[in-house]
Amino acid sequence: MIQIDSLIRSRRRSIGLRITPDAKLVVRAPLRASQRWIDEVLERKRSWILAQQAAMRERLQEMPKPLPKSYIRDYKKQALQIIASRVRFYAIHIGVSPKVVKVNNAQRRWGSCSHRGSLNFSYRLIFAPLPVLDYVVVHELAHMKHLNHSQAFWAVVATILPDYKKHHRWLKQNGHRLG
């Protein structure tokens, strides 16, 4: 029998499964879903659940150990210098003017763009290859033109970085190892 680490009931119609980064199983189920129905879904999805949990445990082992806080401060300072210079370079080519560029400790997002033109980046990007860092910078700058992931947005990204998909893929596959 598969262990449920968290069962969340809500006004939904189907049962949803999610494996967290620490390999826990979260089950979302309708308010009146019977335990039998939940168990049937778990049994049908057994191989997927076990494979995803194994993959997450493997990723956990590959993740770097947390850094002392003073190291993070130094990395953030260095990251801001590098990222700000890349932002200046690509902003000219895209035709945008960011108001603020900040670096933070984000663990799940590589970058973000507010509707006011403020750009935020994770300091961990300085551990990525420069073309990957550039991809994140261009991605966020493109959001200054299109605050969505429409075809027009991706066209802006592709105009600047025609091989952006390669860098996106690298980040998905290796991002958990950075910093």
C-alpha cells in the first residue's frame, strides 16, 4: 500500500497526485471521495508514484549543502553585478528599460518581472553557464513587452536567443544542482 503524506479535500471533481521536492505524496481529492476510490487511483498510479519518488530522492542527494549566510551575501553581491550587466546589454536589444534589478534567495523561481518593470533574479544563477543565465535574463526582459507566455512573448525570446530551448532544458534538468 502506498503511503499518503498529505490528503487535501476540496470542491474538486477528480483525484490529483503530486510528489513534492522532498519525495512526499500529496493527494488532492473531492470532499466526498471514498477511501476506496482514492486507494484504487493510488494502485493504478503505483508505478508512476514510485518512479517519481525515487527521482525526487535522487535529486535530493544531488542538491548542494546549504551555504553559510555570509557566503550567500557575497554571492548575491557578485550575482547582482553580473546579472545587472547582462540586463543592460539585452535590454538595449529588446528595447525595454527595467526600473529595478534585484537579486534574491529564491529557490523555486529563477527570475520574475513585475508589471512596474522590476526584475528579480535568484543569486543561484551565477552558478549556471553564462548562456543559461542569459536565457533567464532575456526571458524576464521579454516579459516587459508581454506579461504572459504567448507566441509573441516566445518570439521576442527567440529573436534574441534562437537556441533558447536548449538553455531552458538545461535549467530544468540541472537547476536543482545550482548553489
